[in-house]
Amino acid sequence: MQVKVYCPKMVEIPSEYLPALAKRAAESLGDRASEITATRGHLVRQAVQDGLLRELDFTVCDDGTVDLVCDPAMGTPLELDNRTLSLAELLEVLHRKRPWGAATKASEAA
């Protein structure tokens, strides 16, 4: 019998990499990036694919996907000021370093 086991491990991604990781994660989702809630998993899996977390290279599958779970609740949404963000909103906030309210207004105007 084979059973896949996931063991807790702490990793750190330098904050200066977050905008680029969010951008590539959003690009990989295309138009759905504005609808999908951003999670730590999106950023960590992108960091693994980009080679920033070499100790997790073993989680990259033959097809290039990353077999990795980041939250016990299977994708706890990222929040800013107690509001969840889509990947597109996260990218906007990180890229422009704008406050949450400005990003929300810009997204609603679009």
C-alpha cells in the first residue's frame, strides 16, 4: 500500500520576491486570476517552480505541477485588513504598494 504523507515544514520567502511570484501565479491562471482567492499555496508553489525553495524540488511532478499543500484548511485565503484578496488584487497591492482601499476601488471601477 502506498500512502502520500504531508509533513509540516516552515519555509520563508523573502518579501521582495512576493510581487513577482504573485504576478506569475496570476498569469498562470489567466482571466480567472480576478476571481480566484489568493492563498499562500499560490505563492509557495510558484516559488518552488521558480527554484527559490530548492529544498522542495522533490514536490515538482513530471508535468511541472507542484504537489504541495500549504494550509491545513486546503488553501486559507490571504487577507489584508480583514478582507480576502483575489490573485489580481494581491498583485496590484504588492506591485504598487497601494493601500487596500485604493486597490478595491480600482478593481470595482474596472
